Amino acid sequence: MKKILPMLIFLAFLAFLYQFIVSLFITEHKVNYELITSDQKEYKITEKFKKSDKKNYYSFVIENKKDKKKHYAFSIEDNFKKDERIITDIKYYKKENLECIFPIYKKDRVYDVSCLLDGKQVSTYYLVNNEKDLFSYMIEKFDKYDYDDNYYNFDNSVTKNKQLEVYFNNIPDDYIFSVWNYKGIYLIKGDEIQNIKFLNSDYYENTLSSVVGDYYVTVNTDNEDEELNYNQFIIYNMVDEKKSVVEVSVSQSIYFNGVVDDKLFITDEKNEKQYVLNPIKGKMEELKINYKVNNGKKVKTDDSIFKSRNIDNMMVKNKEITKLYDTKNIKRNLLDYYFITGNNNLYRVIQNDYKNPILIGNFENITEWQVKDGGVAFIAGDTLYLYTDYFGLKPVIKNNEFLYNSKNIYNFIREE
């Protein structure tokens, strides 16, 4: 007994040390494994893990071994302590041309659903809106396992404030939205709609505003008809709800290149100068080297930046997607791609499984779409939608102004 006890202590220490090393240094992994489920179906699973900004993301592509054309893909944000092979079972149900699975994990998690309609993966939003009667059969099966209905339950209750209608029950707790109202922003946070005023006079085209980390940055345009220069940048922390002002002297020919590492790059075409604004420090500095911003990254450039505007639209290039779906309207978030086709379909690609994209939904005239922080937001008609792994795709804000002016009119962030 005396010999066994030190050995057990030593083994416990090694286990603790291993977990500590994994927690501290491992930021991603990829594993392939096979699973025989409780109903004797066989699947191949490709599991990827990535840690980003203190958040843990897992993505999965699941292939039916007997029918390799059937691919189910999904991703989750959850803390499994960076563990591997976290799916232990898969429940499968079929009704006519609809097949759905939901995974069983090493710990309780009850809100992931993946469905194929005619062999093609579609979101639960698409099913609720296009195949509601058929999908209701699946909902009954999910309910048997006490599955969270956030995925497929749509709450139409709204809170009205002036021209806004907000679906607070469709907004995750850690998301904050802003909507430009020509004199400032509506801040949608928690269960409140706040009117934050920056200006005395309306500024209709919101070309001189940007979200930089937790900060909303805009220019004081009240004196633009009287002065040749702008003299103030307004910085508003959307988390702490504090405003500050940075005194500047820039021409009215400035434009925002984009954001890199929570810093805003600004070009003054008239004076042929470029600046970088750090909202955390409340400080703006002139740059000695010119940069253009492409997909959130800075790239050295020449004086051409003063003659032809370079504004980051966060688009990426992907030859596989462009070739298969004839579109260049592509954005990326962590391990996934999102793209919009010419017939207004919004798709998601997980783990570069280009031939099996997930149809999120079909909307006429999608405008101002953003992909970041584990979410996808876009305006369609008079409504702003948000797609997340937990909530699926749901309307979050309705604003009649979206019909007439959608350019840079909204933004969103996530609190840490």
C-alpha cells in the first residue's frame, strides 16, 4: 500500500500536468475517427478544434459510411477542455425526403441539429419556412430528448422604440448591436434600446463611421459646411457606454481604409497623409509608411492610395467556391466560408467541404452582410437577420429605414 500511494499521486500529477499543458498551449487540432451508433449505423467523423479570443470552436463533417454522398456538417462553440472525439453517439431520423441527425456528446449539450433535404444540407430556418409540416415530425423526435428549441422555435415578440422593432429573444446575451440614426446610434444591448447622440445635425450617408473592437468611431461632421477640416473624432465604448473625443485636423476628403488589430486606418486624400487611430488609448498618429487594408490585414502600398480609394470590404477569394457556384461574394470566419449566389442563396462551407455547402436561406437583395465573432448578420428588405450556431438564423431588428439606406447603417460586437 505504501508503494502504491506515491505511484497514484505521481500519476495524478502527470494527468494534471498534461491537462495544464493542453489548456495552455494547444490552440487547435484535427482528428478523424469512426463511430458505430446505438442503432448500429456507421459514420466517419472529421473533427476540428480551434481556440480564438478565449472561445473554443469545434467543427464536424460526418459521413455515412454506407452512403458516402450523405454529408452532415456543423460547428459549435463550447468548452470541452480541448478534448478530442467528443461525439459519442448520433441519433438519426428520416421522414420522406428529409433526414436529420443530432449528436450526443461527452457532456450535456442539446441543441445541434443537422438535416438533409433531398440529399442536400439545409438550415432549420429553411425547413421551418419551406418544409414546416415535414420538419414538425423531426421536432417531435427532438423533444423526446429534451432538446433545446432555440434552433427551430421563432419568437415573434418585439420591443418597439421609434422606428425600430427589436426581437430581443432572438439576440444572444453577449451580442451588442448598433444602428446609425443620422445623429448617433441606437444601442441595442441587454433588453434596452438606447439613443446615443453624437451630432446636432443629421449625417445621412454614414461613410465616416466604423466599429473598432468595442468602440464605435465616428467623425464630428457638424461643422463640415463651415470648416475646410474636421477637428474631432468621437469614440464611444459600446460595452462601458463611455464617450471620449480625440482632437484632430484632417481634411473633409478623408476615408476609412479598415480595421487591423483593433486600430482604424484613415487616409486623407487631399493632404496625402495616412493615420492610425487607437481608440483604446484615444490617440491618432500619422504613419510614415502607407498601407492598404485587405480582409482585416494591412499591406504596404505606395502613394496610389491617395488617388484611388482602398476600403476593406472583408471579401476573400476562393477559387473552389467561385468555380462551383459562380460567385465572388465570399467571406470567411475562422474555419468556415460563407457565400451568396446570384439567385440570392446564402451558403456556409465547413471544413472546406465545398461540394456540400449548407443552404442557410434564400433572401431577395441581401445587403450589408458581416461575418465575424462566430455570427453572420445581413439586411434583407426592412429586417436585419443574425445567424449563429446556437440560435440558427433569426430576425433581430426591423427598421423601415433599411429599405432606403443600408450602407454601413448597423454593426455588432460580442462582449468577452
